[in-house]
Amino acid sequence: MELTLNNIVNVLLRKIWILIIATIVGALLLGAFTVLVVEKQYTTTAKLYVRINKEQNPNSSTNTTFARNIVATYLEMLKSSTILDPVAESLRDSYDNVTSDDIKKWFSGESLNQTEVFEIRITTNDPQLSYDTMASLVELAPDIMQRYLDASGVEVIEPPVYPEDYTWPVARNSVIGGLLGLLVSAAICILVAFLDTFVYTRDDLSDRFHLPVIGAIPSMKEHEELAKIHGKRTLIQRLLGKYPTSDTRSAESEKKMIINKNTPFSVTEAYRTARTNILYLPSTTSGCPKFAITSSFAMEGKTTTAVNIAITMAQNGKKVLLIDADMRKPRIAKNLGIRAESGLSEFLAKLTETVTVSRSSIDNFYVITSGKSTSNSSELLASERMKQLIGQLQNEFDYIFIDTPPMNLVTDASVIADLVDGYFIVAFSGFSDKNGISDALEALTQVNANVIGFFLNGVDPKSGYGKYGKYGKYGKYGKYGYGKYGYGKYGYRYKAYDTTEPYIEVIEKDE
């Protein structure tokens, strides 16, 4: 984060409850420490007056000035062993351990309003000790000081009084503790924000990468499962960039995140806004507009985003095709309940001459599944057969969306750069890392890909920040499902299937 005044204020406002709690805790801790450790203090005071010997100093105009100046001398003398040793000796019968050094620590004094009058104080944790020490001091000190300064003397004008009240800095220390808690917590929040590379708001993306956010999708209840996966890591693991080792989300949770009648209005409206933004994008290749959807790492919602934006576009009357090109870890067929006999991998591997297109129960929405998982998907996507397939399909549909693997783990997404009009990069608020996104953009730049903008998932519509806070960098692909291809003998027959899911009605072959 860039340390500007505006950013600092935003950080502090965002962490206002942390600051409040830290202030309260600081006040309570230092206040409790004062109560338990710091003793009550009793102060006995006395006031003395500097008297000038007029016979030795007949000039009255200078007497007052002389008296004021000599007050400082008297205060220093009162702290000297010449005076304090006799005082300590006089207290020896009642207080065995009192020394002149102790009395010096207890002593304080000052001139009152630059006059000849000065006040002295003895402060201890024992009221009787304070009183006795002061009484002895004002009894012995004037005679001792008179012997050293013949031209003047000291008179007690306000004798000491036994201290009934005490001072106990609980309130003062509580205020100091609260201020320290506030300052320390504010400093930590600012430091963490400065070092924080996670994405939280659409501004984090647009300001850093100078690309628009096509869609900011509000958080849903099902995002809690993702939060739990990443929230299990310790703070040290997050700081060290340790990622979850596997994606443990349930299929049921993922299916609920696909737009349906129970989807919150804010989510469907966010996708409609994204649809509007896409409708006004110019096509840079022949045929219909074609867009690849990817992310920097796994579990950032790219597949869900691809499905939902395709559905939303189809609901607008556009004939839309969604291609699952994530042949290492396919999810679309499972999430939509499709059981296609042959998919993209079989077609690209030349195991079949025809690709199966799944017609959705949603009008105008069609899907090509990934087929069997394979570890050489990058080579298959870069093949001439893929170009021929896209060349044929682009004349049959109004829009084509291609779900591709994460950029920072495999090269699959970048090999189709010349086949699509551009890329959408999907990020997740509170999970995605700016450095990871930067690496993904760098990889796409190297193949001259056109990056159009971002989809930001998990945004809190009220604050613009992730609902589930900060759980660290959002996952490597972990166990990404590199399995043996296992082509087998597929033949050339096609079969129609019923489905228990509401999204797919029937499988039909493309003529």
C-alpha cells in the first residue's frame, strides 16, 4: 500500500474497532498495574518566607530582588546533606532506616509566583512519615541556613499539616495506557497495511494495475467454506506464504454459488453490471467476441465467475458457449451435472472427430466440458485442432467464454492468447495477492495477450472490503489432479442423458 494521508486515514477508519479495543485494553492494563504495584502517595507541605536583614541591607529596593534570587539557593541547600543529615538523625528513633538520601528523593520545592515565598513538599507512601519528616525539616533547616547566610533568614509562615488525602495516579496512568494502546495499535495497523499485498477493494486492483474492474461480486454465504480453508493457517504460515495444500470445498457449496432463483439480488445485479460492461467491449478477432477467464492461483472463483457471467449473458438473449479448458482440474461438468461422453480433451487428442455440446435448461446457454483430465493440456490447447475448433464455433455463437487454469501454476491459459479477444483475471477480496496477480499479468504480457480487466469476488457491498477479512495468499493449486490421461476407446457414438441437476436437460452432438 502506498503511504498517503488518505490511505492512512482509510486504514485507521477500517480498523477503528481494533483501535478502540487497543485503547481500552491499554488503559485497563496500565490502570490495573498502578492499582496493584504503585502505592498511594501522601504529601505534606509547608511554606517559608525569606527574611532580609535590613540593617545589613538598608536598600529596600534591592532587598526584594535579593530575597527572590536567594530562594533558589535555599531550595538547593534544603536538599544538601548539611541539612538532611540532621533531619534523618532526628527521625532515627521512630524510623530506623531513613537516610538523608531517602529524604532527598522525597523532597521537592519551588518559588511561588517569583516571590520571596517558597513551598516545600515531602511525599512518601506513609502519611505519618511524610508529616514527621516535614516537621523535623522546618524545625531544623531555618537555623542551619541562617548560619550560612547572615544577611537573610527563613521563617515558616505555613507549618506542615498531617496529610489526610493521598495521590494515586490510577486515572492519569489509565489515560497514558489508553494513549499508548491507541498509538501502538495505529502504528501496527499502518505498518501491516503498508506491508500488506492482499487485494480488498476494486481500487486496490485499478490503482495498482491500471486496469478496470469489470465486475465486483458481493460475498455469499458459500464463501465461508473458502474462508475456513485459508483461515486454518497460522499467522506465521501466512506471512511465509504457505498455501493450503488442497481444495477441500464441497461440490454442493460450489453449485450453490452458481446463479439460481435463490441467489441474492446483489450478486445477480453485480453480474448484470459486468454483463453490460462486456457488451460494450469491442471485438478484436474475427467472429464473435471470445474471452478467456483465468486467475493467479486456485480457489479465487474463476470457474464460478465463468459460469455465472455466461448464464447472465445468455439471459440477455445472447447465444453463449462456455468451454471448460481447465483440463487438469475440471469443475464445470461436475457443478452443472453434465455427463458428456466426449469433451474438449478427447477432441483435441483426436480421439473423436466431433465435440459434444451440452445444451443448458437456460435458453441460449451451451457448454463444452473438458473431458478426461490430462497433464499435457497445454500442448492440446496450443494445437492446430484448437484453432480449428474455435474458428468453427465463433460463427455459431454470439459470445464464447473459456475457463482456463490459473496463470501462475501452468501455462495453459497463455497459449490461447491469439484465439481470444482478451482475458479476465479473477481475484478474491482478502485472499488474492497483488504480487501473484502481477506475475500473472507479466506472463500474459509476454505472449502479447490483451488483458481487459478484473472480476473481484467476495466484496462486502457495504464497505467495499472482503467480508471474511485477511486469510493470506489464496492458495497454490495444491493437489491439482495431474492424473494419467487414460483415453480408452471412445468410438463415435453419442448418447442423450437425463440429469438430476436443474441446469442441464440433455446432451446433443454438434452437427
